[in-house]
Amino acid sequence: MSEDWQQGGFGLYLHWPFCQAKCPYCDFNSHVAREIDQSRWLRAYLAELDRYAEEVPHRVLNSIFFGGGTPSLMNPDVVHAILERVRQIWPQANDLEVTLEANPGSVEAGRFAAYAQAGVSRVSMGIQALNDRDLRRLGRIHTVEEARKAFDIARTQFERVSFDLIYARQDQTLQDWRAELSEALSMAIDHVSLYQLTIEQGTAFGDRYNRGSLRGLPEDDTAADMYEATQDICGEAGFNAYEVSNHAKPGAESRHNLIYWRYGDYVGIGPGAHGRVTLNGQRIASETELTPGKWLHGVESGTGAETRRALSGMDQAGEYLMMGLRISEGIDIDRYAALAGQPLNAEKLAYLTDIGMIAPSASKLRVTDQGRMVLNAVIRELLVDG
């Protein structure tokens, strides 16, 4: 009998927590360090891989993702050794996807060639803006020229290259964004991630916003117009909005992220990494120590760098709903009911259908284009009282 996770697949996430500089908008677990003993870090990653090999053996691995931080600061030999160990541990899907995140400022041709030789098949680049003024405002340490050069290097080494852009930036107009997005799509190969600037508490931007010194942010209506323009321009260029912030040509969707959104299982290794792994029929949520030094010490000493908790059926159903409604295919209604032990609230489904937020069918529930613009509100409505 198949377990629920098999409907989403099995992936591996490895977190590299180091960056050359901390961007003011970033709330990810990233740190700036003067010196990094990469051999020591490699030993810790391998030890954690070996630990998971004993717990979840024989699974077919669908994807590997090196995230961060800035994984393109990892020595290629470290990436190679990790991938070699993974090959020994798990059988791999014929279409295994191995993604590595990169910042243009940390790229050079030899390094990318070495990553490709190690087994990396896809690179996701944090370009973020296509003008130097906004790159400086975002705290990026690369220029547009460097970003273009890095992208050109990447496309010679990897079949699949994606990049990120941020919109609704300070003093950005709708016309500015339309022009920039059109320029970006003329560069893109088959995948782009387009994120609206979000001011997170605890970041440098959050502090400036609280003091009233982060000026020039677009009004909500303008940001909404930018979102709608994004959908139109990407659609016309053949980049389908398969997820709220991700656009791809058919077949070029991020296989790793689809494991999250389809609520599969994934091992999370490295400081601040999260995981969802089914052990003996019980889905377990894992979370690792955030601080790099503490994580490293916990792995080396054997005292543990990870906490775990069992997820109830309702917990799993809620996570499946929150993740699955982000993608255009939506969720399987019967799968939700099996996890939750009860169906979705019929009255709320009818209400959200009537106001044009969702489009349920006999087997699927998906959010409409209008509903995507207020996705969090739709999810909250569905989660309350089942």
C-alpha cells in the first residue's frame, strides 16, 4: 500500500548558510563569515547524509537542491563529494534534478564547469534587478553587467538555468516593471521566479520601514497592477504561471519545489533546514539548529542538531492545502479528506466559488486567477473549521 508522500515524490535539501554580504530585505538563514573550514563542513554534511541513509533507505530520489545563503560559494570539490555520497545512498530517478543557487557576484566559468562535472544540472541565479541603482538599493554586490556575464556562463554549462527578480521596488513604476520584465524574458531560457518585495520584520528593510525611512514603495494598487502585468507578459511569452511566483515553459517547472507544493517527503540538512519525512507510516516534521556554529557542533558531537515532531492528520491536511493551492494544478480533494479525516467545509467551498476565488471540480480544487491575488485569505477561510 502506497504512503501519502509518494504522491509528491522524495527530495533532498542542503542548506549552505554563508553569504558574502547580508541583503537588507533577506530573512533567510544566511550569515557572513570571515573564514569557513569547508572540509569540516563537508564532513558534517556527509555524517548527516549517512544518518538519514539508515532511516529512509531504498527510496528513489527525485531532486537535490543546494540552497542558502549562497551555495555558489561552496568549493566544487565539496559539492562533488556530497553528490557522490548521495549516489551511494539512494537510487535516483532517471530525470533527477540537481539545482544549485548562485549569486552573480560569486560566479566564474571554471567554478560553474566544475559544478556541472560534479552532477549539478540546474542553476538558479539571484539576479533580482536589471538596473544598477536598484541593485545597490537591494544591497546586492553585483552589477547588471556581472549578472549578464554570469548568466551567459551558466547557459553554456547547464541545460536549465533559472533566475529571480524582485518587483514593487522603491520608486519603481508599472511602466518600469513592464520594460524590465520584457527584457528579462528575452534573456530567460525556460524558468523565472518573480517575487514582490515583502518587508519582513527583523531585516534591515523592516527596521527602516518601521522608522519611516524606507520611502518610495509602490501603493498596494500599483503592486497589484504589477502582479497582473507579470501574469500577462509571462503568459504571452509562453512562461506559464505554474505557481504564484514561478513561471516556466511546459516541462521546465522546478521539480524540487514541486515536491514541496505536492506535499512529498524531503530530507533537510544544514543550519535552519526543514524537512518532512515519513517514518514507519508517521510523517515527521524536522527543523535544524539555526546558528551555523551550533549546528556544526551538534553534528560533530553527536548531541543532535535537529528537533522533530509528529504531524497529526489535520496538520498534514493543512500543510497540503497551504502548499498545494499555490500551484495551478491545485489539490486533490479526496487526498485532503484522507489526511484530515474529514472533507473540506462544503459551505465555505460554495461561498468561495460564488465570489470567484476557487474553481472546484469532482476531484480537484484550485484557486482562480482572482483568488491567487488574495491567496492567504482564501487559505485562511478554508482552514478555519475544516
